[in-house]
Amino acid sequence: MATVSIGGFIPTSLKDGPGVRSVLFFQGCDRACPGCHNPGLQPFRGGCEYEIEELVSYLCQKCINKKLTLSGGEPLAQPQALVELVSVLADRGYDMCLYTGAELGSIPDGVLSRLHYVKTGWYMREHPVRDRFYGSSNQKFFEIIKEDEKSCLAEI
């Protein structure tokens, strides 16, 4: 199993995806977007290293309603850990949302197929948006609707 560097955890949030959710912050991002909401998570050093099994055990205790947003930093900067974590949590019935600065096509199928929501696109402080699950107008937020073993995306 892979290890993952985590920069923080919030047990309850109403801002990071639909409903009451917990938020897990991956450590590390090389984008350095001006005005970044989480600049302390940009360095790849400074987070706490967890084995996937150890992190899942923690989340099972702390994320009571099984609604979890994966944020950062940049979760896609730790691709192997992200794929493993999402796979295990999906098998346990978690409703997951991914916040990434990448575009939709950059998300591995092994991740995207297990998500319920995804926010894509770099943050651009010159194009702010309020009252949404994202911060700038170039970003997109999708619900992933699964029907008959097929998925489609609905932009929210």
C-alpha cells in the first residue's frame, strides 16, 4: 500500500461540496496560484505521512456521515495514494468529492469512476465567484450521475 502526505482534516464543512462534509487536505501543490486559498499546503514537505490503511481507519472514526471532500494542495500530485484511498473508501460506501486544479481529462479513471462530485480548474483570483463550491469563474463543478453501470457528468 502507498503512503499519503496529509496537510489537515476538517470534520465538518458546508463550503466544500454539497451537504455537510468532512474535508481531507492533501499536502503539496506545484501550481502556486496567486491568491491560493490554502497556501500552507503548497510545499510538498510539512504534511503528516500516513499508510492508506491507517488513514482509512482514522476517516472511519472521524467522518461520521461518510461524505468526504478530497482537497489540498493538489490531490492529483499524489496519484498512486489517491487511487488507492478512493478505491478503499468507495468500497466502504463513501460519498466523495474531489477538488483539483487539473482539468477533467487529467483525473485517472480509477478515481473519477468512484467519485460523486468533482471541482476542476486552477484558481484565478482575477475572476472571483461567490456563493458556489469553487472560487473562480473558470472552474467547473460537476455531479457524477451513475445509472446502469454508466456515468455522466452534470455541471452544477
